[in-house]
Amino acid sequence: MTVWGAWPAKDGFAYVGDESGRPQPWFQTWAGERRMLPIDGAVTRLAWRPDESRLLVVTDVTGGQDYRLAELDPGTGEVEWLAAEPGVRREIGVPYSSTSNPYSPDGRLLAYATSARDVTCLDVYVRDLKTGETRMVLEGDDRYVPMFFSPDSRYLLVLRFHQNTDHDLFTCDLETGRIRHLTPHEGPAKYQPGGWNEDGIYLCTTEGRDFLGVALLVPGRELEWIATPDADVENVIVGSQVVWALPQDQCTILCTSETAVELPGFASQPFGYDGYVPRFAGDRLLAQVGAGDRATEFLLVDPTSGETRPLTGFGDGLPDDLVAPETVRFTGTGGLEISGLLYRPRPAAGPVPAVLSIHGGPEWAALPVHDPLIQRLVRAGIAVLTPNVRGSTGRGLAYQRLIYRDWGGGDLADFEAAAGFLRSLDGVDGDRLGVHGISYGGFAALSCLTRLPEYWRAGVAICGPADLEEDVRSLPPTWSRRVVEWIGDVGDPADLARLRTASPLTHAAEVRAPLLLAHAVNDTTVGINGTERLYETLTGLGKTVRFIRLSRGHLPDDRAERDELDAAVVQWFRDHLEPHPAEVKTTAGHR
């Protein structure tokens, strides 16, 4: 079961969970009583009105990421659709995040972004909740999303989300219509606001530095730095006090100006991706805490003392043999240090096969949280390495930007270094390696299989781009203004040649390992056509390949379908990472 995005209220908290088979809103009282609040589609985010009379729901009805907005009456379950026209993308903050608050403190207004006017942009609107009237407050020339209202509800803080590494902040005066640019800067910089109170806007930023630090922004004044460690501070939380979250290996340090307490697990991602951001519930923090060897749970934390109170028991039905990862580090090309999480089967009788599992994004991270697929693989006697190669978050701005305009370049060298690291490990059979990935990770897996074929005995690629040229041309329209800087320019002959050279489809004939492909028919992020062409090419070449067509959108959101896919992946690796008869005889002879 997957849960995320908890939002506290007076009598309990709402969260998203897929216990019913698809992500839906749930409400749990502080005493532990739970109930589902059903709505159409797969829910991605929630937010309470300030008076808690309604729960805002962002839901994907078609799987095409044309998110719709509705308010639920938590008492009756009645649904009122606020913005539901098909084919339009809507956001109440940074895509896939959970940090922003779309409601004004006085409860009169709801802010959201929409692509209704121009599919390549997001404009920002506010809705009067009493009259239902909506009005545009910022016309976008890029992706603009609302973040927070000012304490007096007069101003709306808006983020220009050009790249994952390049942001800008603006205020919209809702009385005069004036728009003010708060963060003029040269070069890429991150500005991740965490809240706006009477002091000003608290945010995490890389302004003038490589790592995210904590600062106070007051319009018209210089930035006031609060914390500047040599590591990324991924969230600042504003409530009864100001707290920031500093990931440290596989735990999270909650810091104030006077204290620092350690949470027993992982609890923070930039912008609260996947729901990993604490929220104040009175003077306590409601936190979503994960670990590799146990289920993600919600708990209350005293940010001063570190005292915790568990609220959920989602892991009660999990097997008792879950394996915690070990943090490992190895060296890539040019001395680049690469970290990762290594899961080893226990007990292991002799050398075991291993799978390199590459995260998506690529600006994401391998996280020390429960992953059912990884645990299934480990239970099947297969070690798993999840690396944070160049482009991953959590390692500073420069490291994250190493992937820009270099897909299938330096990252491929990192994957080769990861394969070499696995081969060097005691207890791992370096001749029985597999590679796996989803989305960008699918592209990475295909790159490994086509351009580093000598390392792999089996591979799995899910919803991954097989052809970078086609990927650039078919990305979601709201990504079109960032794609040249991010992946490449298909209108430039030299760039187009580079993209074709880096595309797995170009090198399909080099595949040696059996390959399992999976892709959703309604994927609007990475179109299915490239995977279909790759499958046809490999089939024509007589390669061992299987193709599973998934329903709905880019990442499987149907729990049953996801479980079936995980089972197929595990079986694929079990079948193809088994020792060949000659290898069994050799091993037996050594014994």
C-alpha cells in the first residue's frame, strides 16, 4: 500500500492512499478511525480549506495528467467539481509536490494554475469561493504556479518553474493587479518557498551558492540567510515556529535556530515530492516517515524534543524479512563520487545475482523508503543497487545540472561505474547482472542494454524513451519551453545528430540480454510509440523480448496492475539471472 500527502485538521488528518486499489482521499481521526472519501480518478494532492469545511482534491480521471479540481464535503462525501474540463492541465503548486497552500488565510480565495489559454504555459487564476467567479492574476509565458498567500490574503506568491534547477518568485497584488519580481538573478538558481508569515517569506534557495540554504525573503530587502550548511536543506516549514529539514544519510534532521533533532527515517524531499514534507498540527509536526525495511507511516513529532507519536500501522501486514539498505559510495569517470543504496539478500548462500535499478526524473533520487519491488527482488535472492548518478537531487545544483543536454552521455559512464562496483563486491556474481528502470530510468536501462551490452544478463524498461528525438517532440506541451536546455534541440542539426546517437533505438541491434518492456497506452509524458518501434525492431532481429501494455498513464496508479507488473519483473529476472548449467558445475566444483 502506498500513502502520501498528509494534511492535518482539528479532528485528524487527510491523506492519499491506494488501499482501495487506486489513490483516493482518506481521513483518519487522531484516535485512529479511518474512512475513505471516494472520488473519480487517481488522486494526487489534497488541501483543507482554512475552516476545514471542504477538502480540495486534485485528481487525474483519464491518466493523461489533465488534473481536475474538486472540493469534498468531509462529512457527507458530496463532491463539487470546480475545474473539470477535459484536456486541460491544472496545478495547485509545483507538479508532483505537496508544499504549497492554495487557499487564502481568510478562506475567500483558491489559487490554481491552468493550461486552458495556452497548452505550452500555465497561467495563474484565483477563484472566489463564495461566488464561484474566477479571474486570471498572472498570464504565463512559462510554467507559473501558486505557492502561498500573504498573511493578510492581499498578495499571492507565484513561482516560475522553468527548470527543476531554475526558479523565480513573483507577488501578485490582488487589489491593484501589480506583479512584482522578487528574485532577479543571473544563471540558474532554486527558490523553494515553505511559507509566508508576518516575518516574510521563508524559503530554501541556492542563490549565490551550490547547496540549498534557508533564508528569509522580505520584498524590498536583501535576502537574510538563516542556515547555510554544505548540504541541501530540502524544506523549510512555517507554523508555530520555523523548522527546516536536513536529510542525513537515511534519516532526517529537524532543525530550528536553537535545536536539532533526528527523525528515525526519511521525511523530506524538495517541494515535498511524494508527500515527504512535515506540516504543523498545532505545535507538533505531522510527518510522513519512510525507511527501506518498513512501511511509510505518519507520526506526530515534537520539533524541539524529538518525541514522536505513531499514528498509523500500515506495515502491520508486511513480511517480517524486509531488508534495510546500506549506503554505499563508488567513483565514476573523472573522480565523480556516486552514492547509492545497496540491498543484499539474507541469508545468501554463495554469490548472488544483482540488479541495477535506476530512478526516474532524471532529477530525482533513490530514496531509503519501502519499495515493494526491491523487497520482492531481494526475497528472490537478488541484490539491488539504486544509484544516485549525475542529475540526481540532494547533491547540490551543479551535480543536478550535469545531466542537462547530456542524456546518454556522462550518465552512461556512471552506469558503467555502477556495474563495475557491483562486480567488485564480495557475495555478488558479477556475471549475473540485470538492469531496471522506469521513465528516465527506463531510458537508462535501455542505454545500458544497447550501449554497454557486455555487462547485462537481463533487463527491464518501463515507460522509458527509446528515441530521444521522438521524446522531445512528444513531451507534454507545458514542458516545451524547457526541453532545449534540458534534453536538446531537434531543430538544430548538430543537436539532432547527438540525440540520435544517444538513443537506444539507434543501437537496438547491440542488445544481447533478454528484455522486458512495459508501457502505458495513455502515457502523455513518454509516448508509447518509441517502445512499440523498439519491440518491433528487436522482434525482427530475433532478440528475446516481451512487451506488456499497461492501462492509463505514465506511472501505474492502479494497485493491482502495479502488483502484476512487479511480479512479472521479478519473474523475468529470476528466469534470466539463473546460472547457466556450466556455471552451476563450475560453482559446484569450487565447493
